[in-house]
Amino acid sequence: MDAPRVREIRSVIARGKRWDVVFAIVGIVCLMIGLLTVAALFVDMAVKGLPRISLEFFTNFPSRRAESAGILSAWVGSTLVMVVTAVTAVPIGAAAGVYLEEYAPRNWMTDVIEINITNLAGVPSIVYGLLALGLFVYQFGLGQSVLAAGLTLALLILPVVIVATREAIRAIPAAMREGSYALGATQWQTVRYHILPYSMPGILTGVIIGLARAIGETAPIITIGALTFIAFLPSPPFQPEPPFLSFEWLFAPFTVMPIQMFNWTSRPEAAFQVNAAAAGFILVLMTLAMNGLAIWLRYRLRRNINW
Amino acid sequence: MEIARPEVQRFTGSADGAIKAAAGGLSFYYGAVNALRNINVPIHEKRVTALIGPSGCGKSTFLRCFNRMHDLYPGNRYEGEIRLFPDNTNLLAPEVDPIEVRMRIGMVFQKPNPFPKTIYENVAYGLRVRGERARRVIDDKVEQALKSAALWDEVKDRLQSLAFNLSGGQQQRLCIARCLATDPELLLFDEPTSALDPIATGSIEELIHKLKDRVTILIVTHNMQQAARVSDYTAYMYLGELVEFGRTDDIFVKPRDRRTEDYITGRMG
């Protein structure tokens, strides 16, 4: 090939590659805007709050004196509410997702339901709070309890769980389904032995991401009337004498981490701002830990399932 | 009992030995697309029948009618019938449950599709689906099935390891064992060796040859040498129609139809 032609090809490539460089730089800048903002917020909160974090901070009830105030009722409340949320959202969401993917007939009704589930994920959480106030707190008479809060947040993350379930089911190759049916399995046997186990990693990931969102929710919890100052714990779920399990805690008044934070930030004293930063730091760590758990679970459960 | 269509009755009087199944006036539609047109063919008992033809001729579609696989997807429609003997059941009748059909007729797929479970659980699955709970019975049948599929010696020491750890050929033999565990009357093979290397292909063909003593076999293949090697009868399909059916020796030596001849001599397809 003659030299001018080679030179021409090289200059075309060089011009094309300039755009690669330009886009890479733009991309990195965009990425950094997002990452650095969050990192700056987190670091600022950590620097402010870290001196306040000690064992007492976790074991003390809130107090009027900032230096002896702790987050005991808040983290216990958050944990209990999350338990209720997970226990209700997982079976309902997984069952709804399985129904839509495996059983629902393909018609306009199903289409309408599908569109609405996607829409539900976008409903502002305060609306769920109002719904829950009318339905759970007053209509069902659950009061301003752990149970009412858990159910509210379960409603909130239900669309996330359903969508995650459906995506996990769609990722299962048709060959698995056909293999099961070809051996004479019923629909339920196929769901029970194949669809559910194989989609479990995806479902769990969706659940935990939903929970990580729910743990930081403030608006719906305030709407249903969580207390901001609470100096006792719900009765423990486990008891030394039979029947060993108690469900009284479900109906106990409670507070949660974000409400505790909100309460402290609205105080005039500077010392409480430090408390709020410390509580925020813990809340972020809780969320990160949940996301970490999701990644670990997905990795563990998918080890045996690779198509 | 309902009387079979005349096309089917014609086959049952055949001098060639017993008939296990027969398609009569079978047409099939994917929505508005007519994929099979008026297929009439007998399946001889304890013989291997091969379905050959160019891609898209409907041979896999036809195979999947036998275990009502098309029922899994909406918009599919059968016309005509497939009779299973000796009980003369029309497999395609709406009142016949597809699950009942699949419990009697096993299927091996194009790509090995073991479940992401242990070797043992893969073979035991058909038994569990049928409600078998006795550990001894399941153990026994799993061993028998793996022996029949010529896999026992290779896996007997690692029944509890994952099926995905097996090679492609072993996985396909595992899928065959999975079917054999429940004693099917008819075994469908949908291009079972198209994803395998020549050596694994050879072992599957040998296995098919051995299995025909106990089960009727219907095999789709795009490989004419394979059809010639393993089958007793061959059906040539083209554009959704059955062009020619006969003894494999006859079809390959002196095809009656010009289109069959073109295909097997490699002038088309």
C-alpha cells in the first residue's frame, strides 16, 4: 500500500480517537460530580459526628442533655420496623411477581396491572403515609405502632420487590422451565422446585435494596405518628418462659433513626447537631451494610446457578 | 371409545409390527402462521424414527406436538390428532391434560438442560413430581436410570455434586437418565447432539441404539448421516409438510420423491 494512503488512514483514526478522549473526560467529570458530593456530605457528617460515637451513644435513650442522649430507642425501633417490613413485603411481593410472570394470562388486564406497579414505585412516600394513617392506624385500629409503620414501609417497597422478582424470573432460561414441564411437572411444582430457588438471589437483592430505602424513610413514619421522644423499649420478642415468643412489641409506640435525627437537627443547641451527625453516620453505615449484605447474598446464592 | 381418524386407522393395520403412535391430519398454527400441514405418519413401537429436513421445515415443531410443549405458550393451535397406542388416546384432545401426556412421553432437548441441582436430584426430579417419597425406591430408580443412560460408572462416586460440573456429553446423558427414571413409553429427542463434539455424539448415538429395546424413539436431526446410522424409519419434511416416510434403508437408497432425493444427495438444504 502506498504511503499517503497509510498516512490518511492514520489521521482518520487519530481524529476519531480524539473523541474517545473527550468523552472519557466528560464522563469522569460527571461521575465525580455525583460521587464527590455524596462523599463530601458523608465525610463532613463523619468528622462532626465521630467524636460523639461511643458505646453509650447506642445504649442511652434520648435525653434533654445532649451529651447523655443516645439512639437506643431509635435503632431498636428501626430494626423492629424493618423486620415487620421484610416479613410482609417478601412473601407478598414474591408471590405477586411469580403470579404475574408464571400464571397471569397475557391480556389487557395484566398490562394495566403491570403499568400500575411501575407507577406505584413512583408514588411519593408521604402519600403512602396518609394512606397508612387512614387505613392501618384508624381503620384497622393498629395505632401508632411498630406494626403500622412496618406495614406502611412494606407497601412502599412492594413495587421494588415485585419488579425485582419479575426480572429475576425472566433471567431464568426457558430451557429450565421446559425441562421441568417436559417431565410432567405442574405449574406449582415448577415454581416450587425451579422458579423460586433460581430467582431467590434476585428477589433477595431487590428486598434488601428496598429495605435500604425504607430504613431512611421519614415522611410516612411521621405521618402515621411515630413519637420523637421515647424513653423506653418495646417489650422483647423473646421471653424466658413459655410460650417464649411475644408479639406485644408489634403494638408498641416507637421511633426510628431518621426521626431521631430530624428531632435533633431541629434543636437550637449546637451539641444536638453533633448528635444528629453521629446518628446520620450510623444510619448511612446501616444502609451500606444492607447493600453489602445484598451483594454477598447474591454472590453466595448464584455460585451454583450460572447459565 | 372415540374412533381414530381414517388416516390413523390405516397405519394400525400395518404389517411392520406394532404402532406406538400415529399422527393423523395434523396441522399446527403459531398464531396465524401455519407451521404444519396435514401430517400423517406412524411411529413404530420400539423402533427409532428420524425426522429430517432443512431448517424451518417444522420437524421440531412436529416433535413438540407429541408432549404438548406448545401448550406452554399462548396463541398456538393444533388441528387433527396424534393417537398413542395401545390405549388409543388422542394426545391433542383438549380434554387430555398435557401433564398426563408429558408423564408418559419424555423429551431430550437440543442443548443439554440439567437443572442447577445435584446429579442425584436431576434424575430424581421426575419421581418427586410423581409424588414418590420413599428414599429406597428413589435411590434404586436413580441408579437404574443412570445405568441405562451409560452414565453410572462416571458419576456413581459424585451423585451429590452439581450437574453443571459434568461435560456436555455427560450432561446430555444425564438428561436422558432423567427421562428414563420414570419409564416413558415414547422418548423424543430434539437434535440431541447438535451442541456436542463428535465423541460425545457417538456415545449418544450408541445409547439411542441400545434404548430402542425398551422404548420407542422419535428423533429430530439435521444430520443425515446420523439419521442413517440410528434410525429404522425416516420421515422427510419440507415446508411444514411430510414429503416422504419409509424405512430408513429405502429412503436413503431409493427415495420416491424428487425433493427427498435432492435433500439427501445434498443438492438442497
